[in-house]
Amino acid sequence: MFGPMDARDSESDQRSQSVPESISSAERRRWQRLPVPVPMFIRGVDEQGKDFLEFSTAINISAGGALLVTRRYLPSSSKISVEIPPPALPKHMSAQSSKARNIKAKVISVTLSDRYHLCGLAFSRPLSIH
């Protein structure tokens, strides 16, 4: 049935629904992930204590994090800085759109591969459009 439900419908629906035993990670996400490639630079400190800067690409992104493809191994729990370069826009476009975004992030998961690594990132604070 479409349209608003009355209180009786709501109560009977709540009683008849079962609670799932486990919730998938996709269902726990607070923000929808967009499957859009986003170029970015990652900065951090490697195992020898040296600063690094690497160009990378996120293969999906949300307000709370991203899935990053990188050649560099980033251990889980690493803290990094992510810089999303501004798009190439004509001069008459907004100056706000031409600023790079610098975001603090933590590596929360790593999938290893021979040629690249997939790193799940959690941003220190959600992205906003402002």
C-alpha cells in the first residue's frame, strides 16, 4: 500500500518484522558511496619516518571516506592527509571551486595485491559542500 500509514499499520509491521542477526558493512554506512574516480594526492610518513607524497585515485567516495587505489602500502591505522586537486575550470567559474581540499584521514582497511593496494579511508570529519 502506498501513502501514509496510520498508527495501527505501523504497530503491526513492527511486530511482524524480525531483527537481522548481523548487519552488513554496506548497511552500516552513514553515507552513500559514489562510484566515481577521484584523483588525489596522499601525504604521510613512511615506516622509516620519511615524508611521502603520492598521486593516487579513489574509486569510490562518500562524505565519510573513500576507497583508494595506491601503489604504496599503507598499514591499517595509518594517518594520512588527502588532497583533492581542484578541477580545471574556466576563470569565470567560482573561486571556491578552484581550491584544493585537504582532508585528514585514517586507513581502516587494506587489501593487498601485487601491483596495487586498496585502502579503505575514514575521513576525520565528513566532507561538506562549503
